[in-house]
Amino acid sequence: MLSEGYLTENETADGSKEIEAQISDFLMKIEDELYLLECQSYDDGSMAVRIAEYAFITAKQFALWDIGHATIRMPRFAVIYIKRTDKTPKTTQITFIFPDDQKINYESDNVILEEFTRESIVGKRLFPYIPFYIARYEREIVSGSNIDDVMKDLTYFRDVMVGLHQKKELADDELIDLMGFVNTIIMHITDGNEYEERLVNIMGGTVIETASEKLIDWGRSQGISLGISQGMLQGQAKMIIELNQEAGIDDAVILKQMKEKLSLSEKEAAAFLKQYGK
């Protein structure tokens, strides 16, 4: 399941904190694991610090706590470099040093898009790379030079994704999100120039207006039960239960957290605890 990442924390007028979406960043949830993807043209020396900030803000959303104790599970991450220079690092590493001199290395291999062809992305089923792959055409999209090459690659990815959707390899929400993210990248680069409409229409128009999360909200308002929303709810409940039980937190506290975080009734929370608890 793909979703836009909520990775920037800002203070509101009343002094509270809110998290705003960043178009260039993505947050993926695969079963119980969170993956943070950051798109970067060139390394500017601050990437590791920014990843540390984004990862903590992301982890805080899923933090579990009780009196005097908090469990903060950091997401996996990857920096995706659209272009490469002699200074582009192969890995991004963050070293956390705590007051008691504990050192924790938090490291991931970087993804260099120049090493991937469109065929290899599809062949390896690296679907989240598709929007980033299109971003390599930033200069062509802005200037209009070789715009036909951009359109050919967009058409290729669209046809492949539609074909895989027909074969049930891509779910409805996955197809919608992928097309939406591609158009998000295009609209960010074109900024309303003369090529925007032609490029966006290849992916079926402004799909970002009907992203899967909005479809889920609409479905709920219409009384429609969508399998994906239930699956996401189950995954979140399972994560809360497992992390809390590993930390030795009482079941009553776990039930309370599920009701508060997931807006569950007492009966629903108890059913999840029975299903996923030890």
C-alpha cells in the first residue's frame, strides 16, 4: 500500500503540532513494516540528517507508550537518487549516540536510478520506483526537448500497470496510487506549463484527486466495506499488540491504545487482541 508521507512537523497558531505532507517523499506500509523513501537529485550533504528527522517524525505517529515508557519503532528507509555524480554515496548512515555512550547505526543502501531501465523496474516489480524514474526527465519536461521520449516511457508504464492490474498483480488501490504519484511528480515539474495536460492525461487525468485513501473514505461514507481498509486496520492493530506485548505492557493498556489510536469499540479491540495476542 502506497501513501503520501507525512514528514514535516509544523507549529500551528494555537501552539499545537501538525504534520504536513511532502510531495517528494513517500511512505510505504507493507504488512507491519514501514518504509520511508526520499527522492533526491544530488546529495547536498544534509540528506542523512533529514532522513533522521523524517524517520523520527514518522515513527512518532506509530509510537506506543505507557506511564514512564515509550516504544518507538523506526521505519526502514531508502534514499533514491535520480542523478549520480562522483560524490553520490552508496549508502546513507545515521549514528545515534545516547548519553550512556550507546551507539546505534541506522543504515541503508541508496538506490541509484541510473542503474535501472524501465524494463528492469517492471521485471523486478519495483513499482514504487516508477514515479521517481519519470522525475529523471525533469529537464526535458521543463524545456519541452525530447518530450516524445517522456511520453513513450509514460505510455509504457501505463500499459504495463494496466496489464498487471488486469492479471490481478496490482490491486485497484495500488494502480490508482501509482498513477496518482506519477502525475504528482509531473505536475510538480511542469508547474502548469504547456506540456502538463498532455503528460498527465497519459495516466488518465488528475488521478491524485481520487487517491485510494479518498476512495476508502468515500466508501465508508456510503456504507461500503472495502477490503483494503480492513486490511490496513488489521495491520495497525497487529503492530500495536505485538510491540506492546514485547514490551511487557498489560492487555488493558493495549486495549485502551487500540480504541484511542484506531477508533475501535471495546468489542472490536478485544477481538483483535484475541486474534493477534500471545
